[in-house]
Amino acid sequence: MTAATAAPPRRRAWPGVAQLVRERFRRWWQGRLPRSDTVLLTQRNVYILPTPAGLMFAATLMVLLLASINYQLNLGYLLTFLLAGSGLVSMHVTHNTLRALTLRLRAPAPVFAGEPALLEAVLTSPGTARYGIGIKLFDADTSTLTWIDVPAQGQASAHVGFVPAQRGLHELPTLSIETRFPLGLFRAWAIWRPGSQLLVYPAPEQPAAPLPTARALPGGALRGRATDGGEVEGVRAYRRGDPLKLVYWKKAAKSLASGGELVSRDTASAVQQQLWLDWQACATLAPEERLSRLAAWVVAAQRAGAAYGLALPGQSIAPGEGESHRRECLEALALWH
């Protein structure tokens, strides 16, 4: 068999198997941790292991100890045990930096898909100050750690960001809190699974399509059309309970002079324009693209200060305006299925 026709070398499957086992163990481990927005760190949920620098430190101590035994160096013994004692003290300090801390998560604000969501964790120390505490997403690289110090009997806030890719109601990602204070020989860490959920709105269409044409509703309530003279077109007979500002005094004077009755402006006969953001108006698009267009229309209508309604299959939100109405419409788009 020639080199040109030789079979390619077979790849080893062990790395893939090891990664699969590691992922399953991680999911099993995280599944045993309860979800909560407030966590107290104790000796039961704070873990500690030596860092690579700590392992090198231990190897150096072994070399120093063997050299001291071999050459009967009393000062070598002194240096070895002094360094070993310092390492043991640093291990307790590292663990105590996290122990007794209280972690509390502030509920995150809804975001649009593809935009960064910011999680705010508040760390509280009941006693002494805590230094060199880092927090990050559990699966993120260590370079993304946010480092903070917590004052004695005080609080400090740390912010962790991530980007949700899809709309809907999502559980928050698992967080990791760690420290290597004071010497970096040991790493103490804890795993935190927040209990809150994040509402993710559909990503608005870019560029946004023009808003649909408002619907004309005859007999709708109250938006009369004014004439050039500033008067509302249309009059009707006066009805008990009509406010005085609706009485058409110019015609009323002529009518009373001729033995007639009072007349009022007929605002109810005017045509009201209502803006409806309708699912059927996006019939040429796929479902998720329709939701993106409707989300863009909601944002545009809110920015323009217009009153608008939202019509989805099986759900309808009456026309309204304001920030609460905007949130209601976007929440309906986020949870639609």
C-alpha cells in the first residue's frame, strides 16, 4: 500500500469520553444544589483545593525537607517548617474569606434577545473585611471574573453579564464565587444556582418596518376632528349631563332665540383612529420573524407616544399607552407559543 492510499490514523476517543463524563458529573452535581436567590456560605458548600502554585510550593517544601535530612541542616528544618506553617495558615485564611458570606441576587430586568443581561449579586460580610473575591458564570473562563472586596460588616455588589440568545422565560445561569487570597496557594470556591428567572423579549427587527396604518372606527369614543376655526364638526341635541364645555353656545343662542333647544358638539360622531399591531399584518414572515417585527413596532409606537393594541393568535391586548402597556405587550410576545 502506497503512502498516497494509506488509511488516515485513527483518532483516539478518550478525550471525547472524558469530556462527556465530566459534563454528566457536572450536571449531576449542579442538580443537587437547590435554586435560591439568597445563599449563606458555610463549610458545607465552600470547597478548597491547592492551585498550581500551591502544588509547586508543596514540591519545594519536599525538596527542602529532603535536603535538610540529607545534610542535617538545622536552619533548613527551620525554614521548611516555617514555610509549611505559613502555607497551612494561608489555607485557613483562604477558606475563611468565603465562609459566612451571604449572597443575594437582585432580580434582573427583562432584556431583548441578543442584548447583554446584567446580574447583580450583593455580598454581605457579618464580620471582618473580605478581599480578593471573584464572581463569574460557572462555565465561563477565569478571565471573566469580576473582582471585589467586601468591607467589614458591610456589603458590596458585583455585576456579571451574559447574552441570552432566545426569547422566553429562562432560568438564570449558575454562578461561581472564588478567592485565592492571601498567597494564591489555594483556591476556595462555591457554586450558586439563582432561583430567579429572566424574561427575554424577541429581538426587534433591524431595520424596523414602517408602522401599519391606523384603523378607522366609526362611532368610537372621543376623538373629534377640528375645523380650521378650532371647532369640532357635528352637533346634536343637548342631553342632560353634557359638560358645559361641549355646549355649542353660538348655535344655542340662535336656537333659543327661535324657540329651539340647546345643542352640544357631537364628538361621538367623529372617527377614531386606532393603531393595531396585528399578527396577520406580517403574514409573509416566519413566526419568529413576525414576533421580531411586532416587537420593533411596539418599541416604535411607544417612542412615538401613540396608543396601540396588540393582536396575536388566541390573545388580544386592548389599545393603550405608557410603559406598563409596553411591558405587557412585549411580555406577550416573549411568552407566545
